[in-house]
Amino acid sequence: MQVVDQEMFRGYFTSTSREETRDILISIGALTLAFFVYNFVQDRAPMNGYNALVYLLEAFVGMVTAFLLHELSHRYVARNYGGIAYFRMWPFGIVLALVTSLIGFIFAAPGAVNISGVYGREQIGKTALAGPMTNLVLGTAALGVFFLSAPGSLIGAVSYFVATINLWFSLFNMIPFPPLDGSKVISWNIGYYAIFVAASLVMNVYIFIG
């Protein structure tokens, strides 16, 4: 999420919804491909139909939940406050995601929701918190699905990846340095920031060590 000056970028934010839909589809497609490649590189799995299906579903569902719903949560809250909010892709970020997927590390920043007309630390902080909060809820829910699924099942594999990527997004985005969401949340309310980070950290430790 980025907060920008309303007058300077008025034309940028009044773009048509068709352009926003295009940007979202391109970003999701690029991230899905990047994580699909990343999974093969990391796991060194044989290229066959089943593995391709697993990695494709992991990447697609993971990016729709962890990235798209994160960004749309920012947009939803900002618009509820009367702000102007649209997703815009960052072409260079898309290229970086695709290139870095080949070396086992993904720079996943294909774009962001750009916001104007949201003022005050509370409104900005709540708008920023909406994205990581969505990730934490979705990650926890996906972890529950994983525990309920049959060992070695397709649902189990996909839900575990979705849980992992969402929980990681929830923690990473709360790093308290601009332009990450954490910088805006901690500026608004350090208590809420600490509670959220503690909860996210516990879940991340659990899924990576448990």
C-alpha cells in the first residue's frame, strides 16, 4: 500500500476499472508463473503431470490469497474511508519476480494499491493493517484445512503452501520501515502493532518449526 498526494496523482487514480483489472490479471499471472518455477527449482522434483498440477495450484491459490486479497483489503478499507484506491502494477517488479524465481528467491513486488484521500494516522494505520490481517486470517484458516486433509493429498499440499505464504506475508509486511505496512501501523498504534506482530510471529514459528 502506498499513500500519495491526491492532487499530484489525480489522473493516475481516476483510471478505468478495465485498466485495474488488466494490471491485476497480469500481476497474478506473473506471480503464479514465478512461484511455479520457484517450487520446481527448490524441490528439484521430476517434471511430470502431477507435480506440475500441484505446483500450479499452489502458486495460483497462494498468490490469489496472499497477494491479491492482501491488496484488495487495502483498497476496500481505503474506499470505505472515502479515499481513491486502485491497484497498479509495477512492470519492473514483475520482471524481477520472474527472473529471481530461477535462483531460488522471489522478489514479489509486482504492484500495489495506490491510495489518495485517506488522512490521519488512524485511517492510514487501519488501511495498512487490513492487508497483513487478511494474510494472518487466511493463513490460519489454510493451516486448519491442512490438518484436516489426508496425508499426501493434493488439498493438503496446496493448503500447506497457502498457509505458509500467507503467514509469511503477514509478518514480512509488518516490518516497521517504509514503504511496508508496518511503518504505518506502528505510527498509528504501537500496542496494536505489537499484538499483531506477536500473533503473526507465533504462527510463523509454529508452521516453520512445528
